[in-house]
Amino acid sequence: MDRVNEQRLIASAKVGDADAVAALIRAHQESLYAFMLRMSGRPEMAEDVVQEAFVRVLKNLDRFDPRYRFSTWLFTIAKRLYVNWMQKFQPLAESDIVNGWSHSGASPEHDAVVLETKATARRAVAAGLSSLGETQREIVLLFHQQDWSISEISLYLSMPEGTIKSHLHRARRKMREVIEEARLYRDEAAEKETVAESPSPALSEAR
């Protein structure tokens, strides 16, 4: 959504236009949910945060600063809710987070091989993300999932652009290392399984 239409919808929503409110929610709900799901790995938590974030935003539209993007304000409020949730419910097992990421399932109509490939890729990405600190994970998701620019992330996190770029570079390198390690482990496990399933020479001769 371009800035002009966004500002028009916000102005209409401020005076109680239900259609404008619905349009704002539709424009941002999916992207915010996807972001919070990746951050938390828990669908129910992501849903709760998204709902509460919209409630708070809509109640405080008169406080919105039009110099900034609506999405930046919305994500900032959602991030605060997420931090509050984490502080309230920690410690949360890292395995729970990974399980949450890896179970955002694909459609059952897909071919089984395609499903397994996608599941493997999701698990690899989940493992890579879970290896990052929260700040780096957030930057990676905003840049690659939400298509935010470096300058937008810098404004959102109140960090210099150079720091954002440095975090992004280190996070990508760390994720590549973790994903490659997981691939090597998976290949080694598959090789051992193949060897275990192969008949021994003695059995073959006996036959």
C-alpha cells in the first residue's frame, strides 16, 4: 500500500470509518502474523500479539505520527507486546520454538516428496534462525521476510544503518554455518541408515 492511500485510510479510520479500519487490518495482518510467528515459533502467541497490537493501534490512532510508516508503528507496538509475553512466560525451551517453526505445515494435496523437501527446508531455516540472538533474528526477518529497507530497520530499532548491516552480515554467516552443519548431519544419518538396511555379505552368501 502506498503512503497516500495509507494516510487516507488512517484519516478515515480516525473518524470511525469501519471500512477504513478493515482495510488497514487486511493490509498488515498477514505480514505481522508471519513476522511474529517466525519470532516466537508459537502460532497461538503470534495470533494473540497480532490481535492485541491492532486493538491498541486502533485505540490510539490519534497519536500516530504521519512522518513514519503505519507498519513501523504497528510493528513497534507488536514488538513491545512480544517482549512482555517473553518476560512473562520464560523460560521457554528452545526445542519448543524450533517445533513451532517446523510445524507450520504445507498443504496435504502436495506430493509426498515435495512435502518432505519443504519440511526439510523449513527445519533448516528454523534451526538457522534459532541459532541467532533476538536482535539478529529480528533484523533478518524484517529484511528478508518483510522486505524492509536498511533505513527502515534502522529507524525501527533505533540503530545506525552500519550496525544493521553488520548484524545482517553476521546473522547470514551464522545461519549458513548452522544450515550446512545440519545438512552434513542429515546426510551422515541417511548414509548410516542405508548401510544398516543393506544385507550383510554372510546373509547374501547363505541365500
